[in-house]
Amino acid sequence: MAARTLARAGLRVVVLEEGHHHSTASFGRRTPLDRFAELYRDGGATIAVGRPPLLLPVGRAVGGTTVVNSGTCYRTPDHVLARWTGDFGFSLAEGFGPYLDEVERTLRVGTQPMDVLGNNGRLALAGAERLGWQASPLRRNATDCKGSCQCVVGCPTGAKQSVQLSVLPDACAAGARIVTGAQARRVLVDADRPGGPRAVGVLVRREDGGEFEILAPLIVVAAGALQSPPLLRRSGLGGHPQLGRNLSVHPATSVAGRFAEPVTAWEGVLQSVGVEELHDQGVLIEATATPPGMGSFVLPGLGGELRRELETADRLATLGAMIADRPSGRVLGRERTLLRYDLDVRDGGRLMRAVRAMGQLLFAAGAQEVLTGIPVAPRARSLPELDEILTRVGPRHLHLSAYHPTGTVAAGADDRRFPADPAGRLRGVHGVLITDAAVLPGCPEVNPQLSIMAAALAVAERYLEGRGPGGLIRTGPVQER
């Protein structure tokens, strides 16, 4: 969003991407598992060490994690925006509505129609209706979804309007260029400029080990909440004591229900229904299926037992729940990122409440048993049995993952608490904007795609407003070395 905004304003823009561009046609030619390792950093095995450890997969491609996310589009809740402005002084959130509107128009966001929802989503709706719970089909940036259930490994039909299809083409039409296979090693800084240090370019490393510099008076850091702090440290810009801290990740866990009739959850929308009954308690449940072979975490057993479970996987409906967490993590390191995350006690209670709610929902929908994902007690055949299991285990027994890292270069009014100012400008240097999930000052409590893109748009537009009339900035030459 920042690249498109700045290019449309007449700036010469270069987008650097460590990964590669992948076409819709290329997604259709390969199986889901074949695409997985190439589209994710660390082959999808990014881990946050801590109590307990978390799997935290993030995308690496032109379009970033939007290429491999579910396509779910929640607007930032009003109470979250009020906290960002009132508690943190993130002034851009005060007028966030128009930015969210623009992102929704760009992504063509709409409510998922019932005819493509799939049985997994329909069962979630049925269970919620029997319980009297609030639930509905999700709003997504894939109004023409064909129900291939492959969002997390690149949409093979082009229905999901991820950034490489919806935003970057507009940026390129306005003159922006994209360089792939290009790792931003460090921001180049002139420390002797009158008025204080100023960014003057970026040192870029190619895949063959060669390096070149791009000279520019404005650097937009958008490496994600996990990679932006190490980039800034390598650049000598990591001196703020809160850089890399304040990490929220939406800890998540899954539960499956076994039904008498086939569900075939991988036919339909991957993430189809949102159950918001417990959202005011910090728990958001979403009906989420996976492509075949990628959703075995909740299945019990090893070897032959696991094989037998997989043979009847077509009778499983799956739910996932994420929680609004306290910022309990840190991003460490300069050359290689090390993530540390220790689950807050309050958040552990929310996860256990989420497991119970998902089990209750599946039993209400007619499940014969619930697969808990808890190794010491993998099955429950009734809600009372599930309740008894949950009295014997805790959050550390769950298989946990997370998908939405935010807040590690947070923007806010207090220069002691926030590495970036309320307009998203990195403190301590001129000419550096933060426009990725790192800039969000607190947990967004919903799938953050719209929040991140709206924040990037707001930061870029605020920068343009501050330049004054006639102040177009031009980038310098590319210098090989």
C-alpha cells in the first residue's frame, strides 16, 4: 500500500523482495505440499521458543504473507482503535475508517456466499445456531472463490486478491519497480547530516552473494514484525530499548469433530465462518480446513494408528481459535532472527476456554467425538468428558501455533515506549517509515490483514502531507559494488 501510494504521488519507487514472484498459473501446476516450502520462510517452520513453543509460519514471496493467508478480512474493532489512540497515542488510528474503506475496495472484500462455503463451514453454522451463538460467513478478499481450499499455499484460481494481484500491479503501473531475490541487508545512514542522522539508501544482497546499493532519501521498512527489528539492528538503528519487544502473535489451537457422514472439509472455503460469541472474552473461533496432508496436528497416534486416522479424515470437521494476547514476545538477533514468546497466564486460560467452546460447538453440530489435539487425552466422546479432560491438562499440553505477529517497532506518542512516532516515522533518524505489522501498537484482536494495510496507507499518506507542495523526492542511481 505504501509503494502504491508513493508511486502515485510521483516518487520513483523500488520494492525489494527477498522471495520470488509466483504466478497463479504456477500455483495450479503443483500440489499444495510442493508449494509450501517455497512460499514460506524457513519452509513454514519458523518457531518461537518459550513456554510453550509456538509454530509461527510467515510468507516469503512477492505479496508477502497475503499470498499464503486465509483471505479473511476483519475491520479493526472500534474498541481496539480507541485503545491505540487513547492508551498509546497512535494518532493515525483516529481517522482509520476511510483507510479501511480504501483497502476493502482495493481487495474487493465481500461476505463469502453460502454456495461455496463447504460442509466444514456449514457444520460450524449449524452448531452455533443450536447453541444460539453469534456466527456468520466470513468477509474475505475472494468474492469469486471456487472453494479449492488452497489459500495457504497460493490461490490456484486467482480469486484471492492478495497483494501481488491487487496492489502491486497498480504500483507498477504508476512507475514502481520490483526487485526479487533481493535481501535488504541494511539501511544506509549518513550520520553527519545537519539536523541529525538521515537514511540515504539500502544495501541489497543478491542470491548469488553479490551486493548493490540503492540510494534514496526515503526508506520504507516493511519486512514484517519478525524481520524488521533485525534489519534495523544491522543498520545501526536498533538502539531504542523497546525495539523488538511488544510482540503479539494471536496464539491459536485447533480441534476436530468426527461425524457419521463425510464432511470432506477440503472441498470449500479454507477459512469460512467466524464464531464471535466469545470475542468479547478475547477468543475468536473460525471454521478452518486445510488441503489434504497439511492438517494432521489434531490427529492422535503415530505410524499405523495415524495412518488409520488419515484414512477417515474425510469425516472430520475442523475449527481453529485464536486469542487476543498480551504482548509476551520478543524478536532477538541481527543476522538470524530468534523469537522468544512466553504465554501469559491469562492467555493460557483463554486458550483452554477456546478448546472447550470449540468442542461444545462441534458436539452441538452432531459430532460423535472430538479430537482435542492433546496427546495425553486425544479424544472426548461427550462434552462432560471433554470438561473432565480439561481439568487435568493445561495450555502447555496443547499444540499451539500463531499467525499474526505485530507490534515490534510500535508507533506511539511516548518516545520511551515506542520506537516509532505516531506517524510511523522511526525515531532517531530522518527518512525511515515503518509500514508493516510491526508498527501496530497493540494486538488487533482479529485477523490483521486490513489493519496492517490501512496502517501502511495512513503512514504513507501522512508522509506525503508533511512534505509540502512541490516537494517530490526522486531516488538516486543504483550503484553496483
